[in-house]
Amino acid sequence: MFDVICDRDGVLNVDVGYAHRIEDFAIPEGAVAGLTILRDAGARFFIVTGQSGIARRMYAEEQMHAFNRHLQEQYRQHGIEFAAIAFCPHYPAVSDCTCRKPKTGMLDQIEAMIGPIDWDSAWGIGDKHSDSEMILSKGGRAVLLPDTRYWSENDPKLASLLNNPRHFVANNVLEAAHCIIP
Ligand SMILES: [Mg+2]
Ligand SMILES: [Zn+2]
């Protein structure tokens, strides 16, 4: 068994920007196929998601929970279960915190819920630098899905990630699964 820590927006649902309306939920291409490969290889899944839209008062925490429940129901229909979800509702201009990515507070919350994670075998899948940095700083390996809204090839942070042998880039979750299970 190994653990896969999934970012939510842009990985498990199409990133529409501060997604919180259930009618905006859509599963990205390759996500079910990729998670199915990982599940069959023994993966346990977690969701770790930054939800600063709560601090920004764009939606209420309960709306996020309803969206998460819908997401879980949709994936459950494909045989994919998530063992736990952690979220950061904060935004630095409103309140500082220890959980906003790339800080690792949400991973600590997951471990408090389910016990220690074996980071040497664990993977993260995200679409921002901060997703990758959070996982790498724990000692796990990370796959970054390129969303050009969030990273450009000229970004020095990206260059350092691309030089990290524990870091990978893939076009979608299906390709990420093939990085994780070669
Ligand atoms: Mg994301
Ligand atoms: Zn936070």
C-alpha cells in the first residue's frame, strides 16, 4: 500500500476558479482512469485542498463540504474512495496559518486523522508549485500537472522542481499514474 495525496481543484475536478457550485463540478479527462490504475496498484487516496475562497467570503465552509461530498459520491460511482480530506480555509491577507500550501499543516492534519504516512513511498498530484513543494518537503514524490495559469517555463521555482529527481510532470492524472506506476 502507498498513499497518494491529491490536490482537488485542477486534479479531481475541472478548475473553474474557486469552484464551489455543484453544477460546476466536472471530472477532468484521465482522472478516473488514472486513479483506477493507482487504486489497483494499492493506493490509498487523500484530498488536500486550499480553499481560500472561504476566507475571501466567496462561499461558506458548508458549501465546500457539500461540493466535497458530491465529488466523493461521483468518484465512488467509479470505485474510487478518499480516506480523508483536509482543507485550508485561510488567506494570508485575512489570517495567517500553518496549513496554506506549501506549508505542511494539512498533511499533519491527515496524519492526525489516520496515523503516520510513509513518505518514502507516498506521492502527491497537484497543479501548482506549492502542491509539489508541500509533498517534497515531507520526503514524498510529486507529479505536477501543467496549468499555464499557475506556472510558466521561466519561473525559477519550476526550474528547481524540474531538477529534483523526486519530481515529475504529467499532462493529466492518467499520465501521472504512469509516472507513479511505470
Ligand atoms: Mg489545484
Ligand atoms: Zn490555512
